[in-house]
Amino acid sequence: MSQNKIGAVLIVGAGIAGIQSALDLAESGYLVHLVEESSAIGGTMPMLDKTFPTNDCSMCILSPKLVECGRHLNIRIYTNSQVTKTEGEAGNFKITIKQKARFIDTEKCTGCGSCAEVCPVKVNDEFNQGLGKRKAVFKQYSQAFPNAFAIDAKNCLFQKHGQIKGKDVCKKCVEACQAGAVNHEMQDKEINIEVGSMILNPGFKVFDAAKLDYYGYGQIKSVVTSLEFERLLSASGPFDGHLVRPFDQKEPQKIAWIQCVGSRNAKIDKNYCSGVCCMYAIKEAVIAKEHSHIPVDTTIFYMDMRTHGKDFEKYYESAKNQHGVKFVRSRIYEVIEAKDGSGDAVIRYSTEDGQIYTEQYDLVVLSVGIEPGDSSKELAKILDLKVNKFGFAELEPLSGVNTSKEGIFAAGAFSGPRDIPETVMQASAAAGSVASLLSEERGTLVSDKEYPPELQVAGDVIRTGVFICHCGVNIGSIVDVPAVVEYAKTLPTVVMATEKIYACSQDAQASMKALIEEYKLNRVVVSSCSPRTHEPLFQETLKEAGLNAHLFDMANIRDQCSWVHMNEHELATEKAKDLTRLAIVRASMQQPVQPVFMAMNHAALVIGGGIAGMNSALSLADQGYEVHLVEKDTALGGIARRFSKGFRGEDMKAYVAELVESVNKHPNIKLHLGAEIKDVGGFLGSFTTTLADGEQIAHGVALITIGGQEYQPKEFFYGQDARVMTQLELDEALVSNDSRVSAAQNYVFIQCVGSRCEENPYCSRTCCTKSVKLALKVKTQNPDAKVFILYRDMRTYGYFEEDYELARRIGIIFVRYSENEKPVVTKEGDTLVVTVKDHVLDRPIEIEADVICLAAAIKAPADGPKLSQWFKVPLNNEGFFLEAHMKLRPVDFSTDGVFMAGLAHSPKNTEEVIAQAKAAAGRAGVALSKEMVESAGLNAFVDKRKCTACGTCEAVCSAKAVSVDLVNRVAVVNDALCKGCGACASSCRCGAINLRGCTNEQIAAMLNTF
């Protein structure tokens, strides 16, 4: 570790992981160098149509982060760049970056596209997976950052041939560019930087399906990959979201998905599960039905459905029962072209009963797996990092993000296949780890953003600008956007109205600022998508243009028009006009609102002293913050004290003991053991938590890491016969050589006990892997033991697939049962008998068991409801804490300053708990790095002349922000506590309390327009 640390960070790869890490670190006070090998940031996520399980538009939720990252003062972005050399050590690395010539000056380029229009060269468009064409001068996608074109030197005529006989072969792009941005003389260059740490997230590539010729990819036109299908669905894709076959534009009526293409295949050295394929196939099958103008029959051919994430099981059940997606458990033999000249594909497959079938489909989608990209492998070589046998980076055990080199961290698919929320968690965890490493250098290299002086508009004539968004075809294919624009131009106060293909893109934001100045706008209305995700983006643009951020309103014509009225184009257009008119009326009555600033208390409260709580506490303490760790038990460690080995063979007893020692020794951590919480009050920057003994803790942020609980089975003789145990109990019995297992010969493991049922309709995620691990332990201790695992779907995702294969190879017997025919345990004398219907034999079998192990569900914590009330944070239907956004804010709550990690969020394994704990600490560290807390100021206010001090407002305020001053007989609002929900204003019988930005007068004026 270098003593001369540098407060800058290198982040390699600018997909969602790189963007999240960059934003976290830049907001925490570190200079970020973000290196991306392509011409634009964003990675794979812009290629996706929707995201599961919420069906959010992928580009819609990503775009604000692209703009935020692109315009952040403390993030330096290097596109067309790769790291070529590194030297030094943790705290002080010297990095050499090679940046390939773009041949277009990004400072001059306006993104107009004139160069591309005149370019004579057409090549396959990689962004559209080769389904469309692009020019040799191109921009990856409409919302790309930088908002500048790039020239593909391999295909550009001038770059390839230069001059022939003294004449330029082609320079049409130079002639067309009025901004003078095209420069064919640009050269590659080397850039040298110094950083204190690195985060690596170079992404992944998808498996080349052509390597498995029996699927017909590359031979049959109607066979496509899942990523190609995403582009067929996408509004920004080659067919504008109109679902057609790429080769003949026929609307498919019958589509099949084939799972595990390039995953779970030992023959091609891909014996791991890519983890996301089952869910994205379900999503595509559901969305395909929505995109098509005709009824579509969708079928998914699979081995096991691995829907093991939060709310994934519900999504799976919804696809089956509500959307009519068919699921066929099968083995695929081959895909051949139909002989009727239709271009269709024919699948030959066998079902689990051994019957062989053939079926013809208009389109077959191959769910291709994830593998390390070429640049990932090269990066690992340059940095001399350990990789596993599949080529992914090998993380240090029980670290979540640490590579084999100190000071270098990993996030996303660099270390293995993972979903977007897991990627974002790792990104924030890596950022938190960097912040711990470089805490002394926080703030040494950063600049503060300065806004132009705010224009004083009070008393000015209202001049409203209206921007109507197409959102590709998300809105534009249903709503007649030009008609809405023309209608808006006729409305009072409107001085200009225009349409944007993507209002949230970088070029649209720049255009908005220019139009505000040109038309001297003092109110702005955007009709596009959800204010929940996009309002802050547009408000930041207003501030950059010199307007108060609250002289603005949004109409949600995507969710409330095009999505809910997709079959009623004319009515959707009329409704869009109405919503736009209402937004214009409301905006015209908006007044400047100044933010409220309060001091930040730089202490953190961590609730729960298990693995999640201790990791969060240590991460924050290492960042330099005071941490109060509250644990209701008298000892730290939580349920992990019962673990013997981790899923990768780690010594869990030693790990927990080391964690406990580190927590006890850390000077920044104050322990509160055997402590119960009695009450919580306050807000971001100024919370006060009262313990049962009366002690009060003042803190700026809170992290809820209270763990989960093991389901106590009511079935299978659990609690009635000592030979029936849960997984935790069997693990303990095997370690202690308990008499119940020392002489046992027949073991039966029963999966999904208390999971995937009416009581707990979710997958507990870890149970399949845990059972396989325990079964292997049994066979290791007693090779002659007979071991049966009764399961519904084996969900050994990721690298745990290897354990599943090993278990089958050494003779562990797996018997699948259906939800409607669960195993039955009976007693015949002193003998336990398990009866289950074998899906292969199609008959019941009986197993005499010496030990029965139940894979008991992971349940939500019992203390969740109390903490939910105290901190004003929501729970889902199963009692787990509900994050602010399932994809992009997986550790944040909608309540500012409160974060979550571990089993209280959802079931997960220890490694995932650790990553999320560090992520929560990373996000909390972003908040704690600020000296002041800024509140938007959109709070309730009281007209003292009307107030009767009745107390209704105080009674309905869930934030405890309103109280009645009994001396002066008037209600008083605490601006710091007020969340601007409006419950008080809507309950006030005398109209004395109002809400800034949404007053009674505004609502009345909006209604009066009808």
C-alpha cells in the first residue's frame, strides 16, 4: 500500500456498473477517470427493450444516468479507449490509456447527423446485432453520450484508401459538416493518469450460438439470439418496435425460446448457469404478446426454470397464468428448417416422459449465455489478475468485490454472470471499498459545480416552452405527437412547442437550454414519461439555464396514455393533449422555490449485527465516519454463527470471528449490544434514534441490516421426529458428528419447504445450492450413503452448477416432483417413509429415510414492520423491505438517508449479502460526504389566518412534520421533516394548509380547463 495516495479512481467499462460506480465516487468527492472501449457509454443496457420483473423501459431508466454521468464535473470520460499499461500499487497507480482516433471532434459535433446522411458506406450495425445497417460514420444510439458521431476507420473509404491519383477517395462527411467537426487527420494518442484505485467492469459478450450447429443459428433465418430479439422488440431497433421476422417482415404468430444455449454445457466448457436467461426469456415472451398486432403463441423450452431473484417467481407465475406463456420441460435434439418454403423452423425435442415431438415455429429465439469478453480477458492479463477456468475474474473469498490485487475491485459480469440489480449493487460496493481505501484523499482533486445566477422572473409575463417526447415509439407509435405539439402552441402562455425523439437525451437537454435562452422562457413543460425517474434530470437542465428548478411541470403521456391506451390511438392522443394542457396551467402558476439547507450529522446508525451489519459498519468506519452498531442480541454474528462452511468452502466460523474482532477493535465503531430500538425521529442528516434504555443516538443516515429468519416447518413431521431437520440443523449435525447422522445410510432432502407456495410465493434462492453442498458433504463423510434430493426446479445458478453436476456424477439421485404432487412423509413403526412420484418413471416411489432434510424458506425479519413504521420505509407483501427502484436503486429506500442490505431485502447467499452490505455503505457514504443536506423545499405551508388548530393535519401526517402550536392556536410545519405528500392539505377542512408546487389554486385552475 502506497503512503502517497491519490484521490482519483480509474473505472474501466462504462456500462451500468461503470456509470453507477463513477456517479457514487464523483458524488463522494473523488475524481473519476471512466474508460470505455466503444464510442459511447451505456454498455448492453441500451440494447434491451424492457427490464424484468417491472417491465420498465430499459432506455428510459438508464437515460437520466447517462446524462448525469456525462455532465458531471468530476467524471472524465475516455471513449474509444483501452488501458494498455499499469504500474504501481494500491493508493498510487500509474495508468496508460490508448485512445483511438474518433476522427470527429466531440467538442464541435452537434450530433445533427449530416455526415451520416451523405456517407456512402453501409455496414452491419453491431448495436442492432447486425439486423440493420449503419454508415461508416455513426452514433451508436439516439441517446448516446457523447452526443457525437464517430468514424469507423475500418470501413471509411478515406481512412482505407486516402487518395488515389492525387484525389481524395471520399470526404463527403467533411463537406456536409457545417460545424467543422470532422477531422480525418486525428491520430491515436496515449494518455497517462495517476489514480489511487481501480474498478473493473468491462462487461461481457454473449455466447456465439453458431458454435452449436444443431440449433440452426446462422443457417435458418428464423432462428435468432435473445439479444437480436431484444432489438426486434426495442422502440429504437431496426423495425421501430414492430415485431416482425427480420428476413421477410412477417409478423410471427408462433415463437419458441430455447434455454441454456451456451450455458450448463460441460461439453463446451460452459458448465455454469448464466443466471439471467430464464428471466429474460419470460420477459421477452410476455412483451412479445404486447408488441404484436396479432395473437402470439409463445413457448419456452427449458430444463429448470431459474427464477430465483426478488419477485422473479411471481413474474414466472404471472407469465404462465395471466399471459398464457407455455413452458415445456424438455431436451432439444435439433432445430431444422421447415420444408414447406415458409422459412419457419422446426424443433425436435423430447419431454421428460421420453416422448419425442416435432413442432413448427415462425421464429425461434436462442437464450444465449454470458461469457467473458475479449477485452475482459486482455485486461485481466495486463493487470495479472487471477481468473477462473471460465475466464471470469476470481474474486477474493467473502469479499464481494475484491480481485486478487489490492486496490483493484470488480463489478458486474467481469467476475461472472449477473443481473442488473446485482451489477448495480456490486458497483456501489466497489465504490464504497474505494472510498474506504482512499478516505484520506476525499475532496482533494474535485471541483464544485457552479450554476449561473438564477433569473428573477417574478412579475414577468409567463412564457412557457413545451417539449413533447416520442420516446422512440413508446409514445410516438400510439400518440400523435405532432398533433399534441400543434395543440400546445394554441394554449395560453405557450410561446414555443416542439417535439423530441428522446427528450431525456444529452442533445435534447442541450437544445432545451438553448431554447430557454432563445425564447426567454420562464416556465417549461415536458410531456414524456414518469416524473418519478426523469423530473430531476429536467430540473437540473433548468438550473443550468438559469431558471429555478421548480418553474417546471411534467405530463406522463407514456404510462398514462400510450401504455394504457395502446389500442385507442385517437383517444390516447386526446388524453395526451389534456394532460399537457393541465401541466401548462399548473406550470404557469408555479413560483420559484428555494431549497432548504441543513447541517449533515456525519455519524451512521447500522441496525443489525450479523454479517451484513458488520460489513456495512466496517466499510463506513474505514471511510472515516462514526458508526453506531445496534444489535438486539448480546453477541454479534447473527444466523451466520451457525454456518460451518461457505458455498466456496470458506471457514465461516473463522470469518465471523475475524469480523467480530475487527468491529470490536475499530475506533470509529461504537457497539450497542443487547439493545432494542424504542423510537426513531428525524430525517436525512439529522436522525435521532432512542434505545430501550433511554440512550439517544444522533446520526445522519441509517442502514437496516437486520437479517431474516428460518421458516419453521409445519409439515413432514418436523418437530415431531428428531430425524427430520432443516438445512441449518443438518449442517450442525454433520459438523458435530451427531448420532442421528453418524449411522445414517439413507438421506432424503426435500426442497421448497415453505417457499414457492401460497404462504411464501417466492424462491428462497439459496436452498438448492445448500442442499447440494450438504449432500456432497454426506457423500464425502460416508461414500456408501444413499442420498436423494426431491426438487421442483434445481436452481444452482452461476458456478454452483458445477456442484450440481458433481452430485449427479457421484450418484446422488435427483427426483423431480410437481407442485400439485408434493412428497408425502409417513411413519411405519419407527421407520420414516418418503413417497414421491418420479417424473421419469411416472409412478410413485417409496424411500425409507434415516434422515430427512427440509430446505426451509428464508422468511422476512420479524422486526421489519416496526422499523418500517419508525423509518417510514415500505415492505413488500412478503415482509421484505422494498427498495426505491428494483433495478437501479437496489439498496436505497424512497426515504432519503435510509439504506438496506442482507436478508432483510431478500433471500441471498453470504457472498451476495457481503456485496450488498458494502453497497449500502457505499451509498450511505455518498450522503455522508456532504457538508449540508439539501431539501427541495416543496413543503406544506400554513395560512395562519384560516387555521383553526383542529389538529387534523397533525393526525394524518405520517412524517410527523406537522404539529399544533397550542399557545398560538396554529399548525406549524417542520420543513426538514415534511415530505410534500399533501395528505395534510387534502385533509384540511378550512383550506388553511397548502403545498408548494401543488396548491389548491393550481388544482382548481387545472380542473376549470375542462
